[in-house]
Amino acid sequence: MNGTDRSPKELRRVVIQERDRHLLRELGVMRVIDREQAKIVAGFSSTTRANVRLLALTRAKLLRRFFLGTIAGGAKALYTLSEKGARLVGIPDSGPRRRQDVAVVADFFIQHQLAINEVYCALKYGNQVPPGIAFKRWMGFPKRPTPGLRLIPDGYVELETRSGIVAAFLEADLGHERLRVWQDKVRNYLSLAVTGNFEREFKQSRFRVLVVADSDRRLDSIRQAVRAATDKIFWFATVESIRRRGIFAPIWQRPKCEEPQALIRETP
């Protein structure tokens, strides 16, 4: 009898493993995940094993499940942390509230969060990380990172390298914002860089802004908006290029430089 044949009663009697606890803790950061992201985070070796375990955790009320419609006309399951799951690992229940097993057609917040998670997974769990680079920490921003700053980044990462810490904010763009919003973002990031607020709050001397867009066309539009104000701190890539080649590959463009660059260039 395989896992999908088990009764609901058997599934509720799930024995919690450390892998499960790790997945629940990561959901406190990622807020919502799909099966592919769960496979990366929890290290599932197959899609079948991932499906069985996610179902077991859902039946045990440690996860909440709902469905998001796809472009192909189907629906994929998404998972958030339940109150019970949050209590088990001792973290706040900060995930999006959706009714159990409800199907939603379009949810921009969820789509945006999944895009953020994809970058997070590439940085922390990517299998093409060059030697000498290690993931150090990640921060999300339920509120503004510094008082008075009209800016809420999608994330912040620190990577440890041979030459020191590389700090970067993340902006995941799915084309839902007007380009005028980017003019404000650029102004606020430049202000954060020159006022000393960043160094006071994050204890690092400088930062980058990683802009990840859902298409080449959108990326080019954002680059044009940014280069009108600065040729510094901003780095640009598409979600597809990260999926295809890895986040540390030479896929990144700068505001005024057309030659793709690696995110971090380390010398042996």
C-alpha cells in the first residue's frame, strides 16, 4: 500500500521528523510554498514522496492547503503554516489567510511571494553555489526597515564570501506596478545608501539591490527607469535566467552595462 492509499486517520497520526520541523520553520520565512519549493527546502527525493508528506502534514493540521489556478487551466496546491504548525516549532503564524482547500483564480500577493521564495531558495539551497560563498542570513520586511523611509523591500540577504559580506536587498517585480513607483524606489534606496541609515541598521557598509523581473521586456523597462537616476547598486536578472542557469551565473546586468556579470566574482 503506497502513501496515497492511507486513510485520513492514519495520516493524522503522522510522526514528526526533523525534516518536517525544518519545513515548518522555513514556512515562517517563506509564508506560502508550492510543492516544488517544498521539495527544495525539505530535500524530498521525489515528487511522490513530497506529495505524500505534504498531504500527511495537511491532514495532521500542521499545514493549511489551498489551490491556485494555472495558465494551463489546472490548479496547483499551495501550503501555508497553520496555528498548530507554528506552535509546534515556536514561531509566529504569519502566513496568508486562505480558506482550507479553497481555489483562487488570481492572487497577486501569492504569486509575488512565490517569486520571492524562488530567489530565496536559489540563494540558500541552490546546487550551483561557487566555492567560498555561503548563505549567512535572510530578512523579510513586514514593515519599513528604517524609520522614515518610504520603502519596504521584498527581502534582504547577506552572503559570506572570501572578501567579506555581500549584502543585498531584493525586489521581485511581476509587472503589477507602474514604472513611476520605481522612480520612488530608486530615490529611497539611494537615500538609504548615502545617509548612513543602512550601516546603522544592518551593520554593513554597503549594499546592492537585486531586481528580479518576470520577463526581459519588463526588465529592460525597469533598467531604463533606474539608469536615468544612477548606474550604481542595482543588479538585474529575470526569473527564467535564474531557473535556467542559477543565481550565481553571469546573468546579471547593471543599469548602464550590457555585458552580463556574475553576482559575485571570487578569486581563488
